[in-house]
Amino acid sequence: MIVRTLKEVLGTQHDVTAPEKQWQSRRLLLKKDHLGFSLHDTIIYPNTETHIWYKNHLEVVYCIEGEGEVEVLSPEQKTYQISPGTVYVLNQHEKHVLRAKTQMRIICVFDPACTGTEVHGEEGAYPADDSRD
């Protein structure tokens, strides 16, 4: 059994802030936990915009606090409003922009699992992790 608290993650290498300061991702479950997915408790700072393309991962996002929107750039060119209780799934590696109107808190699940220190690269993606453990 794995039991971990947010308090244990805060201030560690798995408490990652974007270089541009749009978000802070507290990675609770990681690849090293051997579950096949990772679980992140993420704060999106107000009045920010993040261009994202998870070409190497699938992501589920569940909003538990705040308001914003996700604009899908490809393939559908549509904007969805995000508020507490909203879930969205990037199941086709969609390029998108996440905009926070207020501070948002979102719970994210990634498949394959993240290692814990990733930040978005130039294309908005986390790098592929081809290592085995």
C-alpha cells in the first residue's frame, strides 16, 4: 500500500513550478510507484496562459477549485469553460491552451506515468521517458 500526503511532497523535488510561473505541480504518485500512471495536485495561477501539447502522454484533468478555460487548438478548435466539478480528457494528444481566470486547483492523471521533475518543453510537451524501472 502507498500512503502519501501533499504535505510530504511540498518543498521537495516533486513540487515543481513552471519556469514562467504559470503553475505549480505537486506530484503525488510517480513512475517509481509502478502504477502505470502519475497523479498530480496542481495550482494554476490566475490570469495565466499555458500552451500545452502532451504528445507523449494522455492526461485527465479534474478541476476542484477556481475558474478558467481550455482551448483545444487541434483538431477541433473549440473552447470549454472549466469550473469545479469539470473533468476534461486529452485522449487524442490535443494541442491546447489552458487559461486561468482565477487561481485554479486541478487534479491531473498522466499515462504513462511521469518521473516527477518534468516541465513543458518548447512544444508544450513533457519529454518521453523511455527508461525502464
